[in-house]
Amino acid sequence: MCDKNIHSEQWYHGLLPREDIKVMLRKNGDFLVRSTEPKQGEARQYVLSAMHNEEAEDAGTPIVKQEWEIEHSQVELTKKLGEGAFGEVWKGKITLKNGHVEDAAIKSVSSWNY
């Protein structure tokens, strides 16, 4: 049994839009793991995205989290401000990597059915 949690790995990016993956994976062998937003009644899925040519290759160079990516543990929701068809907006605080705490408006996107 492994003691590590996938969420603590540098190559795990959480809920990362597909559009961002194309920019982040640049060379053959680059890879990252992201999660999908679970559909109602289903478990969250993990997706391995890798840059490769037409030949099968082992997973190669992990793409670590970018400076701008925020961990869930850095976000504190304090008051719901509103909601709409695509999600909710909350007042909250974000603890930056340097330890400074900032007030923030935080949008939580609803599950999408594809």
C-alpha cells in the first residue's frame, strides 16, 4: 500500500481545463494527471495526459504545478454571494504561497454534463 496521496504529487493538477493542457505539454514524454468534475452519482475520475508521437512511449517528464495554480487548502470560503446556472460565487480568503492572506471572490463551477 502506498502512503502518498495523489493530491500531494507535483504532477497532479486537480481540476485543470483541457485547454490549459495543450499549452503545458510541450515535448514528447511530458505528462500530468488531472481530475474530472464528478457527474451526479459517479466517482471522480483521474486522467493521465501525455505528449507523444505515434510510437508508444513510457511516461516521461512530469509537468509540475505552475506558480499560478492554487491548492484547495489555500482557499477559505466565508460567505456565499450568489449563484447561477454555471456555479456559485463566494466571498473568501486565499492564502498565497508567501503566507500573505488576500480577500477574494471565488467562483465554484457547477458540474457539467458532457
